Amino acid sequence: MTVAAVRAVVETDTGGPEVECVVWDNGSEAPVSVVLDALPLQHRGVRVLHSAVNHGFALGNNLAVPAAGGDTVVFLNNDTTVHEGWLAPLVESLGDPGVLAAQALLLYPTGSIQSAGVAFPGQGGIPYSLLAGFPEEDAEGISALSFGALTGAAVALRFADVVALHGFDPVFRNGMEDIDLCLRLSESRPGRFVVREDSRVTHHESRTAGRFDAFVQNRVLYLDRWQGRAPRDDADLWAAAGFTVVGHRVRHGETSRRALAVPEPTLVRTDRLPGRAQVREAPPRLRWAIKNPASAGPLGDLWGDTHFAKAVAKALRALGQEVVVDRRPEFDRVTGCHDDVALVLRGLTSYPVTPEHVTIAWVISHPEAVGRVEATSYDRVVAASTSWSRARSIDWGIPVEPLLQATDPSLFHPERAVPDTGHPVLFVGSSRMEYRPIVRDAVEQGLPLSIYGKDWRQFVPRRFIKGDYLPNTELGADYRSAGVVLNDHWGEMREQGFVSNRLFDAVASGARVISDEVDGLADLFGDTVQVWRTPEDLTRLSSLRDPDAVFGDDDYRRSVAARVAREHSFAARAERLVQIAVEARRERGFRD
């Protein structure tokens, strides 16, 4: 973990500042120390210092500080992974003399927030991490707030301040020393502490053995030193985040001494307070949690579901809705009680339905995985297939509404490029660990194919592979400039009438498309999408002397693109989703 943390620091773009990385080996055994000693040989700017004993977090950091040569010191836990551009915002904040220290927004590996700064309970007691367990979207605007303390897992301070304070107080053993340092710094001179939402660090929290052995002693020491002198700011911080603190409760079983337990806030969404009268002409502003089945981390960033979830969120926000996105590991987060609507993008992953909010399932792929028992647990079910929706409505005895896939006209439109100036035959998509038939036929027919996607090297010669990934921001231009764009479907989706998202994007871009046959293609896309059934079909359609005679000329393709942008945009889908949510909430008796 330490090696990975160092590698991330030295290899990740900081956004500008140069980095010197000092690694303090806090009493590791010999085999570990040998591994750490290899780091300076692998990475420039890394120094490793060894201690024969484990001095703990506070003293270990203090002993390492004199080896640092910069004006700014960042204390960074060894169980962290920094993100692109993480350092520049922290250094920038310290350019303001009124800022005492700056913290990165700390995220769990699952994508939810681990710490957005430290909040001090209004009635006193043990402070806690703000927004812990909430989606990262809830940290929007956090950079403008003033905090009374920060967490030491990823915090930047001026070197001179650290020296003047003699660093962390070693009387604390792996807990509360960061808060104590901040409080001592704020007593030394006026100023504020900030959390930068544009600096992000993943924190693989509490992986060190014995991490919490002294937590009771640490809390006793903290209260003895700071009780009555520490800030009491959690109500104001939560109010800025859109919540009202209506009380506090201590976590049962955390410690037998209730005075040492964290007083956790009981929260109510500000616009959901009982008795608050609201007059609305537009649809109510609801809080949506989009359940994205993609995995957390960089691999999940590449999933089509992730792009789809972002597009839906963007369209809902344009309608005045509040939106967060949960990836699969955070589907059932405890802070879901604050959401009004759970929109489940149903692919391979189901969702554990709870009664605390309205739940809408949008079946966009793998319809064979959805059964009647699951479907009837949702308040509403919509699906990206007209024929499947009709059949399931009859089979299950519940209404299943067709809500087809969609496109984002700001990314996919005919002005992105000039036709026939790009790849003659373009395919964008992973192999799905199989030799997809349309790609196989294109290769075997000797077509000038360009592939962007993962896991193709075992199936096709390397010359066909142009890249593992084509950014979503560039797709529209590549679709528009291609001679033809190839598309196919999962077998089950094709048979059940689920038209792929790629077709909507490509046609909205004004592209010519060749696809396998799915019910309703002609009604949706006219001549712009031609059906391939045999290898000969693919060769013929990809090599037409006058393709406009078959796919329609550019004026025709532009007219179809305009209709798709109008009728099948994410904005249009969002409008209907809001209507469905409002109807379902009224049926359930929720107040808006």
C-alpha cells in the first residue's frame, strides 16, 4: 500500500507544483524496509528515512518534517491514492494568508465521501467528519466554507507553521492529533481551514493493525484539553450543505463511556422540513440518487453506464433537480434516507429496494436478468424497448413504460466534423471477451476497419486496433467523420428490441450506420441505419460508390439527426422521469 501511495504521488499530475516525497519508515521489519529502499531507485524525488521503532503517527511525522525542503508540507497517509490535479488547489489555498491549512476531499474506494473536513457538535463533545457516507456530489460548494479543523490524512500546511507548533503532539496515539494541531494553530493567529472539493484523494481507511487501540485515551486527552474551547459549528456546516441538524445521538456500543462517543447529528433535508409551506408552479425539486451499476474507480469510469448516468444527471439538473450518482458498491449507502428518488439503471446489477424513497427501475440492458418479483418491488418500471415493455406488462400485470435510450445533442450533432474525413469503417466498443460477429465479418472481408475498445488483441490483428478507449467527448466527431459506423447488440437485447445507445449517438451525429437487425430501427432512424445480415451485406454497405443513395444524403441525415435530438435526447427523458417520480410520490403519500 505504501509503494502504491508513493507511486501515485510521483506519477500523478499535481496540477503544477513540484513534489518531493519523504517516506518515513516507522519501524517496519527488514523485508518491508528493503522494498521501501527501492523507491528512490525507481522514482526521482523520493527519500526514505528509517526508524528502528514505531513512533506512531504524530512523532513519526514530526521526525520526518526536518527532511522536507519545501515551503509547504503535505501530510499524506500511506493508505491513500491521490487523484489527478490533487496538489495545486491545496498550494493555491495557502497563497491566501487567511487560510491556515487546506485539506483534500477524502473519498472511500467505493466513491462516497470519507471526510469533507471536521465538524464540531453544537453541544460539545467529540468532533466527526462532515458528509461521511454521502455521495461526492454533496461536497459541491464545500471549498467556500470555513472549518475549525481538518483531518491529517491529506492536509497541507506551511512548513514554518509546523515548526512553530513543534508538529503534532505525540501525547495522542494515532487519533485526534490532527484536530489538536489545527486548534493550536488557530489559537496562534486568526485564520480559517478549508477543504478543496477540486482536490481529491481516495483513503483506504484504517488498514494499519492497532490503529484504534488508544482511541478512548485519545478522546479523554482531547476533551481534557479542548472541552469548552473548541468550536461548535456542525449546525452551520450542515446548513451550508442543505441539511438541518434537529438533534444528536451517540452511537450505541462505540464505547461504554457515553461522553466519549461521537454525538452523531440527526439530519433533515432543509427543503423537507415538516410544516414548511411551498408553492410551486414548476415540478418540485427532488433529490435523485442515480444507481450506476459500474464498479468504483478508474475501470468503472470507462463503462458506458457511467457516461449514461452522467448524461441523465446533467439533464435532470437542467430541470432544477438535485442529483447524486452512486456506483455499485454504494447502492445501499446509509445516507440514502435523504434521497427522494432512486433511479436504478438496471443492467446486470439489481438494487435492494427500501421503502424510504420512491424507486424507478430503468431497464437499459440485460432484460433477461429482471424477473417479476424484482419488478413489482419498484414503484415504477420503464424499459429501453417498446416490445419488451408491452410483453412484460402483460406477463407481470403491472405497467412497464417504454423509455428508450437517448443521446446528448451537445456532444453528438452534425457540426462536430466533416463526413468522410475520418476512419472509413469505425467500430467503438470492447470485445466483451468474444469475437463479435460484425467485427469478425469486417476483418475477414478485409475492410479498412478501425477499432477503439478493450480486449481485442486476442481476436484481431494489431493493425486494426487504434486505441483501448475513445473519450466520450470525442465520439461525436469520430462518428460524424467516419465513412460508416458499425454497431451490434447483445443477442438477448437484440431479440427483445433493446436499441443500443450507440445508435442514438451515431445518428444524432449525422453518421451512416450499419447494424444488426432490431425491431423498430426503421421507425427510429429511417435510412441512416442499414441492416447487415451476411458478410457480403457488410462489404457492400461499407464500399458503396454512392453511399448517399442508400443511407440518404447529408441533408437527409441532418434532418434525422435533428429529430433524434428533439425526440430522443436525455432532456426529453428527464422530463418524463420527473413526471413519473412526482406521480409515484403522490401515490405513496410523500409531500413535495
